[in-house]
Amino acid sequence: MDALSDRRDGHNAGPTPTLAGGVELAEIDPATVLVGTGLAFGSPLPSEAAAVEAFLDAPEITAALVRRAVGLGDGRHLADVTVLTLDGRQVFDEGVLAAFVDATVDSLGGGRARAAVLAGRDTLQVTTPTAVTVGFLQGNLLVVVRGGPTDAELVATRQLEAIARNEVGSATPLTPLLPTAAESAFVPVPTVALTPIPPPEEEPGPTPPALAGATSVQGRYGVVGGERRTTVWVFSLDPATYPSAESVEPAMQGLVAGRAGVPAPSAVETIDRVVFGASGSGEEELTVQAFRHRGLVLVVEGARVDQVDAVTTAWIAALGPG
């Protein structure tokens, strides 16, 4: 039996002996649990990061982070991985530790945890109709993986297998950018038609924004009620310049700020994306918003904030998970 099962059974003879006034927990680098064959661990949404920071109110927790586990092959979001660093000095004994671990996994899983063996390790699991949550201890780290009914177990299994091989990942978030055809972004969008921009010999067209490291850009008009309300742009990226989603964010912010003529854009969470946006105060008062879809950067521009907001939100919804 490993340390987790020892604690759940109330025994003190496991590899983490009870000390007077606390439990001795080996200090582990979070990078050692952010591992797994075919997995990458990327940035969470701002709301997800804020939610995990609430754990820091507990004296038993000294650090907390959350990462999105994605598949390297298809970029699909498989699970959310929360890593809590525990302070054993704040835990009276192993019985209290077991209760604390149980309660934390219960809370994140939305149900009652049960003991389960995964990849040869004792874990806790919560199963609901829509999700599975897996929790395990690695030294002073409590790792909780939450995802779809099969995805969470897949991610946790690959993590535990990599941990057994003594692999070390990185605590720095990295979301892979997958090669994506620009044309695939021009999906049917309810309430707005993305129509081609006529060639310049037929009529003068808008000047596209500039994005360093882009390999191409394609534009469309956003037509609502027969009127051109917005212009949208799709940038393909050079993977040598931008190896991850995190690396392209500064360029997106620079594009929006420069196009709108402001010092810095805002960042707003819309559905499952972070949208960088700004409204200029010059003669044209251009509103610009940019977000990422897989290996593309998408930009929406227009004269009115509400129209740009509406097109951006509808476009993200129509694109689906990205």
C-alpha cells in the first residue's frame, strides 16, 4: 500500500511518518507531476486561475496552480490539472491529512471520492455523469485531474507512468499551436455573414493589420442585415516564431494596441477564449479584438463596440473548442 492508502486507513507506518505537530512530506517540484506521454500542460483561463488561487486561503496550502492538459496530436483540451503544494507542518496528523485530501478531491470533483488503483498507484476518484476527477499525492503535492469520463483517467494514468519513470516536465505553461488552414476559420456564423473582400481593382479594400511572424492573412467583411458592420482577419503563424499559444499573446496584444492607437489592450474571457480588445479615440475610433483559434490568430474590427463584441462572441461560439 502506498502513502495515500495508508493515510486513508488511518495508519502511520507509511513512508511519510507522523511528527509532533505535523506530517513530514517530501518537497517535490511541481514540474515533476506536469508530465505525460503525448501531453502538454497549457495556460488556464483567467477564471480558472482565479478559482485555484482561492485555495491559498487554507493554511495547509502554500502554492497552487492549474494547467490545461491538451493532446499533442490534436490539441484537444483533455482535462484540467490542479497542483496544490501542501505544508505538512500545518497538518496535525495523517488522519487529518487524509480527511483534508478527501475533502479537496470531493470539492473539485463535485461528489464523494472513492479509492481506486490507477497505473499501480492508489488514487481517489469522483465520478459524475459528465466528468471524472482523479486525485493523488506525490510528496507534498496534491494533484487533482478533472476531465471527461475517459480523458481524466487517461491524463492521470500518463502522469503517473511518467512520474514512475522519473521524468520531469515544466511548470511553465505551454499550449501547442497546431498547423491550421486559414480557410477553416471562416465557418458559418449565426447573425453575421463573413463575405469575401472584393479585389482592389473592383473597389479599394481595407488595409490589413500587421502581425509579426504571420505567414499569411485573409480578410472578410462581417455583413449584418445587408450592411458591412465589421472586418475580420485570419492570420496563419510561423511555428518557428511562435512555438506555443503563450508565445503569441504579446504579439496579439501589440496588434490590438497599435491598430486601436492605445497603450495596451484589455483581456476579457469570452466563452473559452481570452479576447484582447481596445477601442481607439482617434478620428476613426476603431474597435479591435483578437483571439486565438488553434494555430491561427483571428481579428475583428469595426466602428462600434457592440457590433464587434457581437461578431467576436458569435464567431467563437461557431468555431467551437479551440
